[in-house]
Amino acid sequence: MQIATHRSPGFPDQKPGTSGLRKKTRVFLTPGYLENFVQAILDATGGAGGRTYVLGGDGRYFNDRAVQVILRMAAANGAARVIVGRGGILSTPAASNLIRQRATDGGIILSASHNPGGIDEDFGIKFNTPNGGPAPESVTEAIFARARETGEFRILETQDIDLDSLGETTLGGMTVEVVDPVAGYAALMETLFDFAAIRAMFAAGFTMRFDAMHAVTGPYATDILEGRLGAAPGTVINGTPLPDFGGGHPDPNPTWAATLMDEMMGPDAPDFGAASDGDGDRNMIVGRGCYVSPSDSLAVLAEHAAVAPGYARGLAGVARSMPTSAAADRVAQALGIPAFETPTGWKFFGNLLDAGRATICGEESFGTGSDHVREKDGLWAVLLWLNILAATGKPVAQLLADHWARFGRTYYSRHDFEAVDKALADALVGDLRAALPGLPGREVAGMTVATADDFAYTDPVDGSTSAQQGIRVVFADGSRFVLRLSGTGTEGATLRLYLERYEPDPARQAQEVQAALAPVIAAAEEIAGIAARTGRTAPDVVT
């Protein structure tokens, strides 16, 4: 067993996006590619000497091999201990919890989140800092600077180690601690929610369907929902994690979780439906006969969070990403707490959570979470919904109707145009950005543009700034659209168009969402010209 040092040319394409480095799996299979990025993480964060890390991933194709490589590199770089989930498995929120619970020096999480998996699909890797959250831009920029340089990486030459047995072993001079990936996370959930009340609700005949999408949340959901809460066997479907997610797309939205949607809209629907994604940090909520948009879910959770023991003290504040609807802002105003608007990317919530200025956060991209970890957390959101249902005795549809009657309804949708030629997408966004000064006062599709800008953010905690975070066009009636390029895809560019219109009148809150948004959709096309310039007559995904 000896340390080998290998030269690396550096890779100019290893710039982390909003959630780490994501590429096609075959790119990660390029000799030295994974190793170069891991060495960059270790070097850019002060070196591994004497440090302790958490390591695990969502079980997608290449996860098992990558874990072994990273363990050998951590040992070669002098790490003292690596805590790894059994079989190399950890959901992203469970990894965040372990980082915080064990006070480690950070963690390496292997996932491409909601992207498909397989040798011809996607893989990803990211570094989470000691607070448990994704690395901020200052750290990811330092990692990228190191990754693109010519340099070397160090790795221990030895055989794979057993990751299927709990306990400690040694690798060189480093301790490898294999832990149950579910136990610590489940124990945390029991401190936050009224498990007795939820158990009583299930015992009284409440029914549920949870689609784990053959992703990492399956074991967590089975243990907690069926094991600890007494939901009927079979409540969790597609609960076995598979390297290719069973050939599916592990993105919990109405398009990719269509089987669940069909069941929930059918005549024999359960009382409650939910789904989670590849690495367990996203969620979709569905009631019998009604779909809950992520923006509405965030608002309802904020409205009722105090029924759960972990939030009975009240909320310090609510934070949302800029493209997420303003529904949660109105709840915050009613509660007399601050509402924060950040760029897209969970890392932007970290400072607010660490400073105690926000308790619950959410993004329109099916992510919600709280200060219990520093990641969005799909199963956490499902459990909070269950706690609210148990406490109020109301079905999902009634909770939504009551919320809209009190706060007004925000019609909201996201249109994704995927795998767009990158040069074309960049030009479209650039041209729209250049046109922004001339938009206010312009009449478009029967509406008047009130303001138009490119969102910039100044962190209220540390004063750091982030520019060009999404183009916003707001109309005189408060309707708006937002356009931005997504940082989570691995092929071409994804244009995301976010559409929003507020309706305070309960008599006008039963419209079909796309019909209610039709004027905003028409205005966005006239101004941005997505269809005209891309030739796309419809979005690839509508959520």
C-alpha cells in the first residue's frame, strides 16, 4: 500500500454550477477527470491533512467506483477520517445532517440530483462546507481555479474496501467509518415532527402514495413512513434505488412522475401523494384531485409550520429564490417576519440560516427545507405536510382553498426549453438583457411593462454580491415573467421561463393555470422571442 502521484493537465470544463460539477457519466470516466476535481476540492479548501469528511451519494451509475477513488485520495492526502454511508449511499439532506451532527470539515456528495443516471446519462460531485451546505461561490471559484491548472493528484494504491459492513476500518493512516445512512436522519425527523399524531392519522385509515422513483429516498421513506409511522405496506413505490433509476427520470414533477399524478387524479386516489428525486432533496406534493405547486407548498408550510413541535417557537423568517412566486412573502407579512429573496441555488440560503434570520426556505424547482440542515430536503417537506394534515384534519384541497381565500392565489408555472443550442440561448438572453432599459412603459399583449431588470443580490449577512441572476419583467398589474439559463443540465442549454400572476378575488381562483397565465405567456414570447428564435413551439417540460 503506497501513495502514487500522477500528473494532471487540468480540465478547463470543471467549473461548478449551482449544485456542483455535473457532466455526462462518460466524461467522468475520462482518465484523471474525477481525480483532478477531487484533488482541486481538497487543495482549494486548505488541504485534507488531519481533517474529517462525510462521503456518499445517490447510488447512480459510477457512484460505487467514485466512492472508492475518493477514499483512496483522501487517505493519500492525509485525511484523518471519512464517514461514509453503507454501500456509498447517502441522501443529500442526510449527508448535510451528518456533516453538522459530527462537526466535520465538510463533505463530498456524489449526485446529479434530478438528472437521469446511467453510463450514457449524468453524474455529479459537489463539496459541502462545515455548515452542511453547498459551497458558496468564493469556494467553488477557488476549486475551479485549481481544477483548470496543470498539477498532480495523489492516490493510495490499494484494493477496494468493504463498504457494506457497519463499523470502522483503516485505509493507510485514515479511519473509514461506515454508518447506517438512514438512522441519523430518521432520528432527526423524530425531533421535528409529531410522529404520534401522524401515526394516529394513518391508524385511522389515512392513505398515501410515495413515489421514490427508484432513487435514494426509497430506504428513508420506507423506514420512516411504513416502519415508524405505520403507513400501509406498499405506500412507498419504486423504493429500491437503482443505478439508472429504473430507466426513469428521477425528477418529481407532473411530467416525470406521471404515474403518481394519474393515480392521484383518479377515482380511487389516496388521501395524499408525494415524490422525491434522485438524491432526496426535492419533493412534489399532490392531494386527492389537486396538485400543489412548489411555490404554494412553501407558502402553506410557512403558514402552518408552528403545528410541528420543531417549529412551535415560530419562524425567524422565510426565504425564497427570486424565480419562486411571492406567495410566501404574503404569509411572512401576515406573520410579522421578514421575507428574503435570493438567487437560485440553495447555497444562497446558507448565510441566512446560519445567522438565524430565516427558518424555512424554498425554491420553485421543487425544493423546500429549513434550518434543520443546510440543504433542501424532500422527505422533510413530506413529513411537515403530514404533520399539518394530522393537526388540522383538513385534506390538501381544503388547505389550499383556505390559503388562497386568505392570501390570494398566485397562478404560477415554469416552462423549460431543454437542450437548446448554447450559443443561441446565450444570444437570446444577451439580447433581452440589452433591451431591458427600453421595456418600461411598453404595451405588450394588453399589459404595460412596469419594471425590467437583471436580478442582482447583496447578501444581507456578509455583503457579498451576485449579479445577472435572472431577467425580470414586471407588469403594471403585478404579473411578471422571469427568464434565466439553468445551471443543472449537462447537454446544451436549458432556458427556463417562469410565469406568475396574482389573483386576490376568490371568485376568480378556479381557473386552469395555463389559461390564467395566457396573457403573461404571450407577453413573454413577444418580448423574448423564445419560439421565434429557437423554433420550439412548446416547452419540453411544464411544471
